[in-house]
Amino acid sequence: MNPFAAALLAWFDEHGRKDLPWQHPRDAYRVWLSEVMLQQTQVVTVIPYFQRFVAALPGLRDLAVADEDTVLALWSGLGYYRRARFLQRAAQICMEKHHGELPRDFDALADLPGIGRSTAGAILAQAYGLRFPILDGNVKRVLTRYLGIHGHPGQSAVEKVLWQHADALTPAQRTADYTQAIMDLGATLCVRSKPLCENCPLSAGCVARRDGLTAQLPSAKPTKAVPTRDTVMLILRDAKGRVLLERRGEQGVWSGLWSLPEARDQDHAWRAAQSFASIDDAQALPSFVHVFSHYRLKVEPLLFDGATAQQRIADNPTLRWCNPDERAALGLPAPVRTLLQQL
DNA sequence: AAACCGGGGGA
DNA sequence: TCCCCAGGTTT
């Protein structure tokens, strides 16, 4: 057996979790259920949900014939309810196509909804002791650190390398214990921040530990270059100091908020401004950039002072002239509020 | 405020 | 094949 697996198993014998509810009794249905729950939630949270679930639906057949509402009620509080539906659909498929049992065949297992490569491997290893690797978030963290693998684990090239190592390191003996051990290590010692390397059975051979890179690995998700969009914001101000606001649509950013009328360039801005009010002068204010999660918005504010309102605006429910007090009571995007306060 | 997470599904 | 998303928790 390779030294990595041997050290991990020795640690597991002394410190691993051997009393989890899905380990006693250990069957494929219970392992499957626990793995799906653990995809989204930590062990301590999962335990009461798991116990309630198997008390109500102790076997695959019970799950297959249960009301969908019952299944969702048992899942209630865990989030990702789509997975509860996948779970039940998979159980129904097993009743129809696999004699009421989870298949022992990897491809048949991974074909079921909600079961991918890692969950299929976990079920085969934990329930049947077959030698299949797993690669969940814990394992990715342990392997990137131990082997010093750089690059975001979500990138396909990195993930491919990780699967190769996961496979190579998985021993043919005690596969179920090994699988539990590497997940336990990632969950208890090799945690995301401030790992407890002093207690780790793998620290002697760990590249990240040796090179002081535990805080750098696994590599963070690359911050993708976000596109920049340009917009001109029209500040139409009348003699009383009121500013024209426009309510944004339901789609897109700032939906339903009151904001400034916008145009895609200065030319369109002029034309738009004249449709709203009688205009004779404009002043370009300093542009600024507002950062969203998915794009950057470069705003060029254009101030039209001394505007005289067109009468028809009074009838338009998405346009209104507002003084500062009225603006305070409306929902405005933060950068727009800041911009208007600086006038 | 942002990262995280296994699998599904759309680009 | 790549990339984004869900939806609640952790940092």
C-alpha cells in the first residue's frame, strides 16, 4: 500500500469517525442518502436530518413510493430541494430498472439523477468496498496541498489531474475506511483556513506544509475579467432643484429601483433629455466606475440644469420629479444616491 | 461581501 | 467540453 494511504488509515484507526449514523448499519441506500445530504451541508448538520429521513423512509422502496411532499418535508431546511427530487426519481428508476436496489455498476450508478462521478465512487467504496476514488471538496483540498497542485480545482485541467492522483492513491484494501479517512481529514484537520498541520499524519510529506503554501492552496477561483459597459446618466434638474427619476424595469440590475434616465452615448443623451424637458445646456460631470459581480459599469453623468418639465411626465408612472426629501424615501441604487448627494 | 460546493444543463 | 447556477453556511 502506498505511504499516503497507509498513514491516513493509521490516523483513521485512532481518530477517524466510526460512529456516524450511516455507518451503522451501512447499506447502499443509507450511504447514498448521506452522500447527497453531505454534498451541500456539514456532518453535524446532516446527522439529525439523516436520522429523521431514514426513520420515515428506511429503504429505497419507501422513498420511491412516498409522496413528493413527504420527501420535501423531510428535506426542508437543507436547501437545494432539486436534489431531493433527484433522489426520489433515482429511487423510482432503481425500482423499475435495477430490481429495487442501487446498482453496483459504476456507469449505471452515475446515470442516475443526482449521482455524478464522485458520489458514485463514494457509494461503491463505502457500501461495497469496491476500489473507486472520490473527489469532493475535502479531497481536493487535501490533494492540492499534499501534492502542491496549483490552479483552481474547478478548472477542468486541474480537476483532471486531481482525479488521476485520487485514483492512484486509493488503496485496494480497506477502501471504505480510506474514503472516510480522507474526507474526515479534510473536514477536521486540513480545513480551508488555519489547518491543524501539527496534528496531521501527512505533514511530513506535504508540499504545501514544506513550502509554506497552505494559505495559497487550493488556489482561489480566478477572478474572471469582467466586461465593462458604458452608460450616460442624465441628471435633469429644474429650477426648484428637483431631479427627474425613472423607475427601472423588472429585468436586469437594480430592478424596480428609482434611478436616473440613461442613454448609451452623449448623442442619445441629448435627444432623450429633450424629450423629457426643455433643455439648453449640459455639463459633463466626472465619470466613475461601479463594480458588479459580473460586470463593471462606467458611468458618465451629464447634468442638464434649468430644465423645464414637459407636462406629460406628470401622467407617467415610471417618471417623477423628486426633491432631495422625496428621494430619501425611495429605493435608489447606491451609486446613484451618492452621485446626487454630490451635486 | 464573497467563497464554497457536486451535479445538471445550456452555450 | 466549458461554464454557470443553486441556496444556505462559513469566513
